[in-house]
Amino acid sequence: MSERWPRRRPYRGVSVVAVLMLFAAGSSVSRTAGTISLPHATTFTALTGVARDSAPLSEGTGVVVHPVEATPVRARPGGRPVAVLPSLQLGNPTWVPVVATVPGWIKILLPSRPNRATGWISGTAGGLQVARSPYLVRVETSARRLTVYRSGRAIGRWTVGVGAPKTPTPLGRTFLLASLSGEREAGPPVMPTGTHSRTLDSYGGGPGTVAFHGWPDKSVFGRAVSHGCIRAPDSALEALSKVPLGTVVIITR
């Protein structure tokens, strides 16, 4: 499968918070046969009974998967379902990174709270698409630096704004969850990730999802001033828009 699979749906003239809230309705509980009342693993939900990522600084396998239909998520291989991974996230196809495998099972990162939540899905279930992303995204919060790698080579490096001391950008391994158009119709996209603020439950009514997005005042780049998001120049966002969804993002000090 090509690394340039479909991944964006535009939302013209709508703020990022409004876009997130638009998809909140009906996203929290599964109606799939056999999994009724299980929460959907989305950016809006908090899951219980799931393990945290045990290798939060690992680059992972490079493999990403897309459930064509809602897929049960288990806390351990062969265990009882604890959630359902839907086929769409924020209007985009769900792509999540594979961080480990055992025979018949795939361990993935999830976009829900708690941060760095993981789960297991069947590797033999029908309707699971598999691809490989050659990209890796790194954010160094102390250096205020964003770097995009392709096949191990840095293809772009930018100075960015990161979380303020009281609202820090969460550390660890996450992934690009979606690509959304912001308020400027022709402007660069907003790129939500699979992680959330550690200190705020909500950003203006949204679920506190940490994202890469632009900022009109360029003086914020190189400073720790945000509520946890990464404020990036337009050129960085344009580069990120070419990175496939599900690609691993590693955030360090």
C-alpha cells in the first residue's frame, strides 16, 4: 500500500475546537454486535484496564494499521475486549502504529486517555489494512525543536513553541492522529496527535488533544508558551501534512 493513503477531510471556516466537538457526539460507546457498551478508543474517551506504553522513547516498528471496520481492543492477547477501535478518527481514517507483535496479535498505541495507552487487536481479523511509514517525528521541548525524519534522515528541522511550565507538552511516544483544515481555508493543516494535556482536561471545550498547529505571532517560536500543543511555522506544518497518519511522534525533554 502506498504511504500516501487518504487522510484529510477539510472543515472550512471552523475552529479546531469546534471540529473536535463536532465528532464528540456518538463517539464514546460502541454499538458493534458483541461489544455493546464498550467505549470507542478515540481522542474523546478515557479507557480503563489498558496498559501504558512500556517503551515510550522507542521509534517502533514503522508499521501502521487501519481497521476497515470497528475492531475490538484487548488489554492482553486473547483477553476480553475493553474498547473498540473505530475505523474513523475526526473524520479521517484511523491509522495507529504497531509497537509489538506476538503470534496472531498486534499491540498498538491508542488515541485515548491515559496518555501512552496501548491495546491488542487480532492480527488475523479480516478488514485490517497494513502499511509502513518511513517517517518519524521528534519534538525536543527543551531545545524547542521539531525534526521530521524519512528513512532515518532528517528532512526538516524547525524551531517551535511548546507547552508552558504549568501546561507542559506531554512527553513520550504518540502518533499523528488526523489532519484537519483550520480556520484559514487555504492555510496549513492542524495535526492532532494521540496524546493529551496532563494538566488540563479541555482546550476551550475540546478534549485537551495535543496538536501541531500554526500561530500568527512568530515570536512564540522558540518559547514555552502554549497549553501543551506544538506551535509550528507554516513550512513545518506543510511538511507534516505529507507524513502518513499513524506515524510515530516522540516527544522528549
